[in-house]
Amino acid sequence: MTTTAQDPRFPRVLHVVEAFGGGVFEVVRLLSEYLAADGHPVAIAYGRRSETPEDVRAKIAPEVELFPLPWDRRAPREQIAAARALRRLAASWEHDVVHLHSSFAGVVGSLALPRSTPKVYTPHGYSFTMQSRSASQKRIFKAIEWTTARGVDEIGAVSEAEARDARQVVPAEKVVVVRNGIPELDDPPAGAPPERPGRQRAIAVGRITEQRQPASAARILASVADIADVSWVGGAGRGGIPESAVSAEGVPVTGWLSRSGVLSELSRATVYLHWTAWDGQPLSILEAMAEDVVVVASDIEPCREILGPRQVCADEAEASALIRRILSDRGFREDLLASQRERSILFGARRMAQEWRSVYERLAAPRPAALGAPTYQAEKETTDGIQ
């Protein structure tokens, strides 16, 4: 990143994030810091989750403005309070574009902010793709996403898979794809694969939630514990699934670590298991690729899109067998690493920031008078139900 004075030609971007933790935290942080360093005025309005850093200000560059919202829980009263606070902030911060991240921010932002505000919404994984939900629940989730989509200018999908999902609720021309990226892949791994002394390690990373199928993932890791050290790097998230769902299978749980701590754990691993039921585009896979760790993932489209068909598995038995072969066959392991390196060039943070900047500039461009929307005050009445 190269720091420059803020340029008044650059759009002022307000990010809105209810679930400010995990991969979404990293994406929003990186994007905001890259844009702020290039001259964009950037702010983040956020809620707090169990995995949100205690001191958010210490984790994000000072050039990025931060605005905590009363969004600590998902009860209706908190959603209404957050909507009111967001309206006040949006009216005073003089943004050019609002970027809504994940479902709750999408719903609240699309309803609370005027239609004249240029808005882009990134789902980071659609709820109606959750395999564990009934058909009726999926229909409800899709209806909610349809309502959100009507209130924004574009859907900013983080993968082609998420874009295909988005086209189920909006016209294709309203969908743009900007793949996630991390700074470690601005310059992907090169040279000989790293030598890792000691016993090999197979790990999972992240929140212990329904999405990550913790009991199933733990059984997969436990199945190779005879030839590798295994662990879950992370801790319990929202949803009531305890760490014992993993530890009961004999897999130790580290508890929550800083990003640097997670990267340190990855740097000592041979295999990273990403056993997710649904996703947008998982940052932890990119982080493992940056550390030259072979990734084995569940066979869902976002994972297959990053890794290709050789490293995704349909069930526990297939995943266990693949991990065992990776741990036992050095030539096979290095072949998969070579494939990962070829794919990793698509996932740098610098490229991600440049592509999002193009989206923001397009949305912030003056609109033809005939298509103009009413002013904030004129449209305020349309959302009085939130006040």
C-alpha cells in the first residue's frame, strides 16, 4: 500500500457490517485500509460479535474512521436501534457509496437508508444455500434476500458461485463479482515447498458453528491422528455449539487467536481442512494457500472454485482418505501445492481493492436527471416504520 493525501475525486465509502468478525472482519479491514491508503475517505459502521476484536481501533489503520453501532444481538429491538443509528450516521458522514456486508446489514441498510443512496450489498454466503435448512426455511431466506436486493443498486458477489446464487434473486445485470483477496497473495509463494520439521499437522480453522460442521470435521481430523497432530484453531461462535463438539472426538481446541496467531498455526501445518456446509469465498482457504498448506475442503461450489476438483470431497470417508494420502505421499502433496500456487495468483488484496474501487466509482458517478431519486428528507417518510 502506498499512502497518499485524500483526493476529493475519490468516492467516500461507508461500510456497514453487523457480523464484524472472522473472515468478514478481515475482508472489510483489508479493503478499507487499501482504499484509505490510496486516498479514499473510508468509514466502517459495525456491530459486535463474540469474535470481534475487543479493541477494534487497535486492529484497523487510523486513516479508517470507525463507528460502533448498537448491534450486539439479533433481537428485533437491537435491529431497530441499529437502523436508527445507521440513518443518523449516514445523514452526517456525507458518504458517496454504502457497502453492506452480510445478511443482517443488508436487510437493515436497504430498509433504513434512502433509495437515493448508492448501495452495494455483499452476502458473504447466502443463507438460502444452507444445506441443513428445510425447503420452507430456504424459501423464507430467499424472500428476505429478494427484499434486500430490491433496495440496493448492485450485488457484489465474492465468487462466481455466490454470483450464481445472487441471480436467483436479482437480474444478472445487477450482479458484479469481486473475488476476495489477502495481502499475502499479492506476491504468492514461490520456490521449493517449505520443510516443516517434526510430526506433520492437520488442522481446521475458524468458528465452531453449524456452518463449519464441527462434529463431522472433528471426526475427519481424528481419523488421521495416528499419523499427524490434529487441532481446531479457533473457538465457539454464536449458535450454541460448544467446543466439546470438537474436543469430544479427541481433537484439541486452541480457543480464539489473533490473525497472526492463526497464520502461525497454519505455517506449521501440512493440511488444512475446511469442512463447511455453505460459504461465500472463504478467506481461511486463501490464508492456507499463502502458507503453502494443502487444503482439503467440502465439495461446495465456492471451495471447488478456488481449489478445483482434486481437493474437494463429498463425505467424511473421502476427506479422511485424501488427507491420509497427502500426509503419506510427499510427491502427491507437492503436486497439489503446485496447483494451489497457480490458482493463488487470482486472490491478492491489491487486485481486490482495485476492483472494488471501480465498483464504487461507477456507483458514485452522477446519475441522469431523469433517473434521479428523491432527496434524503423527501424519502425519509418511506422508512418511518424503523424510527
